[in-house]
Amino acid sequence: MGNESKYRVLIDVLTEITHLASPEELINRILERAVQFMEAERGYILLKTPTGDLFAAAGVENVDGIKRYSSTIAKKVLETGEAVLTHDAASSPDLKSESIVLDSIRSVIAAPLRVKGEVKGVIYLDSTTRSGLFTRRDLELIEAFASVASLALSNATKYLELLESYESLKADAELRSEFVGESPAMVEVINLIKKFAPTDFPVLITGESGTGKELVARMLHRFSGRKGELVTVNCAAIPSDLLEAELFGYRKGAFTGATQSRKGLFEAADGGTLFLDEIAEMSADLQAKLLRAIQEKEIKPLGSNQPVKLDVRIIAATNRDLSKEVREGRFREDLYYRINVLRIHVPPLREHPEDIPLLVAHFIRKYGASRVKGITREALIKLLDYSWPGNIRELENVIARAVVVANSGLIRPEDIVLETEGVESERRREIELKPLEEVEKEYVLEVLKRCGWNRRKAARILGITPRGLQYKLKRWGIQDGNDEK
């Protein structure tokens, strides 16, 4: 190929690669076109590892039986940062190496790939049949090509980094929109979801009823990247004799009434996620079959001896102490360790009451934005003073009812009906018999505790300014949580 034709190909290549975003696609395209316009027999893109070694990220081989490149030449380019051209490598005493001798490499041309001034790799081309294939003009061309290719490779890598950063921020925003709360307990749940979601390991979600375990499962699947569906089954809601058929499916004639074959939930979740809610309710026999399905990654539908291979991620949830269930013989130990590879505990609402104001605002927007704009301080205090045995689900129901019965634009204490309100009221009456100053101090300190001693949040709940709160604490001789008297 003449010099003018080479330059034309080079211009076309440079225009083409600047529009590629994928580093893998970019590397392969650079190499293919470099081998083409330099008329080489073989070509490699060699990239440097963090330990300083080289690995072939891409390769083009137009000759059979020869798989090795000259590591001596490649390392020289990497170390010196200078291009190398040799007309007959096999006879050069400076470049002689095992690969050159074995493969009888003749012509070699190689140039460095730089990113921010640092040599990150090498473009390497050679010929085993033609000496003097490459010229000094070719050396200039490959150096110019390598410079622009390095820039394009750097830009593509930066693009991917920015894309990953954007996707991470987007995922974080979506998680925080689903998990309302800023407490350390809920931040920990969000962080674990982000860490565990991309893996294929089983996840065990624990927590009391109403804490949001199913939401955690949905988010784990949402950010897993798995192409299949999230399939959910409540093991407590289906009788044991029917649950097996639901999970594994059955073939026609497997039992009375099986007039046609039916796929089970495992097959429906192939390529996706199977969420087994309330797994502790599963019978011992079914636990054994589930264990086998997880271990072998296959199932046998009822009435069939042919196993069906599946790619299913298992997420399980329970409101029981599974380790205690294992000790007391109600849950298989081997299955427990199979599903408890990764674990997320969703805390009860009473352990992060500082999130209650945010949750209340969220549910008001969800159920009554058109007629209810907020909640009075007295009503919010009533909610904060409650233990919430039904957790977030109970709070949601309470606010949904309050929105319906509220006679004004604000939810008031009389609009809120709590299950154990009589017990809580009796406790408040005991407090009311104390001096007002003491009652105020106890309440302020309780709000501070529940807010993790975040004074700004506590002041917002108390309906006073942070400076006003600071004045009260100073009057009582309290500086922080350790100075409480």
C-alpha cells in the first residue's frame, strides 16, 4: 500500500475511532485497521497491568500456528516510551529473544500507547515472512496513530467512568426515593443493597413484619442486572402440599386434576430472581427439595424424571430467628447456610424513630396531597410516642386513615387512631403529674435520643429553633448525650 493510501486509511480510522465509546470495541477496531494499513501479518494491543506485566487485550493473526509476540520488543517500548522498528529481528543481537528465535519473526514495528503522559500499553505489529516490511515513514505513521488512539482510548475510559458514576448516583437516588429515611440504620440497609445487588449470591432478609423486607427484595432484583423477572411467593400463604407444585411445576397426569403440564415459579424466574417470603413456614420435606434445587441449579417438576437446568437467584425473607429455628430442629441447618450467604436486617421502626417525620410526610403526599398538607406538632408527638409494633406498614395505614377523616388541611391528634393508644395514654398521664420543667426536659432529651443527638432534626420536631434548643440544654447543664443528667 502506497504512502498516500496509508494516510487516507489512517485519516478514515482516526475519524472512525473517535466515535467509539466502548474501550473493548475501540481496542479491537484500532488493531484491525492498524494491521490492515501497515500490511502486517500479526498485530496485538498489549496493555500494562497494575503489577507492570503485559497482557494481550486484542490480537489479529493472519498466519496459522504462530501465537507468540516478541516480549523483548514490547517491554522495551513500555520501559523507554519510544517506538521500535526493526527490519530483521531474528538477526538483531539487541532484540534476540526466545519468541523471535522460535517464530522467526522478521519485521517488527511497535509504538507506545500513552494516557496522561504515562505509557499504558503498546501497539505491536510484525511479519514472519518479509524482512524490511516497515519503513521510517511507517514508524511516523504508527506513532501518530498510537497518539490519537491513546487519546480516544483515554476518552472512552473516562466516558465509562462517568457513565458508571452517573448510574451509581441514579441508583442511589432511586433507592432513597423508595427507602424514606435518613437514619444510620436505613442508610446501612441502602448501602448493603447496592453492594449485594450485582452479585448472584443468595440473600437472606430478616426483620419484623411490616418493616419492608419485600421492598428490599425488589430493589436487590432491580439493581442486579438480571434479565429475568422477579417472582414472589409467600410460603406461609400456600398449603405445603400445593407449594411444591407451585414452586417446581408439574407434568400432565402427575396427580388427579393435572390435566395439562404447568411450569412452576422456579421456571418462571429463570434468568431472574425467586423471592421466597416467610421461608421459615416451609415444611421439612419441601426444605430438602429446595436445598437440592439450589445446590444442583436444577429442578424436577412433579411427575417428571427429567431435570430442568435453571439460572435463578434466591432471595429469602423471614420474621423469625432462623438460627433458633435450626437449633430447635424446625429448619434445616444445611439450607440455612445455603440461603444465608449474604444477609440484610431491616430494623423495626422503633429503632429509627427519627425517620417518622419523613415517613409521615411521604405518606401524606401519597394519600392526601390534594386535601391534607401536613400534620400538627401535637399529632407528630403522638406518633413519636408510640412503639409501632406493626412498623412502617402500620404507620402507613394510620396516616392513610387520618387523611380520610381529617376535617382540615392538617392531621390533628384526634385523627390518629393507634392500636395500643390506651397503654400509651396511661404512660403519658404519669408523666403529666411531674413538674412542667421536668416533663419538658424528659421529652426534649427523648427526642434528641431518637434523633441520634442531631440537634437540627430534634429542633425541627420540637418546633423550635436550633438556638432555642441550645439555650434549653445550656439551662439544664447538658452539652451532649454523654452529659445527660
